[in-house]
Amino acid sequence: MIPGLIALAFAAAFAGAAIYVNWVEQPARMALDDKALLSEWGPSDSRGVALLLAFALASAVAGFSAYFETDDVRWVFGALIVISTWLYAFFVMAPLNNQILSLKDGDVSAARALVRQWGFIESGFAAIGVAAVAMFLWAL
């Protein structure tokens, strides 16, 4: 039972952090001027992605551990849902992140539109996190 609770706790931390980025950090970032927006976005994004992916990994490991303890396949589904954020980050988020990072010395006026688009795509992390939390709650 303990690995399942750990999986749920890390999935909830993941979902909460992703929701925080979308509801608090992104609106504050969009209130900045273009140059400040771009200079704030880079360090914030790299730290945020590292934190979210660490939460996802910890949740998935605990979810798989809960499966081996209980033989309840819902733990595997929850672990697969939360670890899918790694694929989402690599295939969906990374191309846009690289595009924004390439603007540092280039056209910063394009930054606002790209960071706005990034915010919409970033909300996928929150959706995946909430789905993982729901699956883990169902498994409990």
C-alpha cells in the first residue's frame, strides 16, 4: 500500500506543479515586456522541466512497485500515464522549447507569441498529471 500512496503523492505533486505553471507563472510571465519575458522563460523552463520529469519518474517507479505488490493492473496504467510526460516533453514540448531558446539573440518580438503557444502546450502536462492522479485514486 505504501508504494501506491507514494505514486499518488508524486503524481499529485506533478499535477499541482503543472497547474501552478499554467495558472500562476505563465500569466505573470506574459505581463513582462518581450525581452524580460524571454530572459525569465529560459531558466524557469529548464528548472521546471527537471522538477516535473523527476516527479513523473518517482511516481512511475512507485506505481510499478505498487503493481508488483498488489498485482492490480491499474497501478501500471497510472505509471504509464505519468511516465508518458517524458514522451510528451521530448516530442511535443522540446521542439517549441528549442525554438524559443534560439530567439535569445534573435527576434525577441516573436517571443511573446511563442511563449503564449508554449503555455497552451504546457497545459498538456497538467492534463496528463490529473489523469494519472485519477488512475491512482481509482487503484486505491
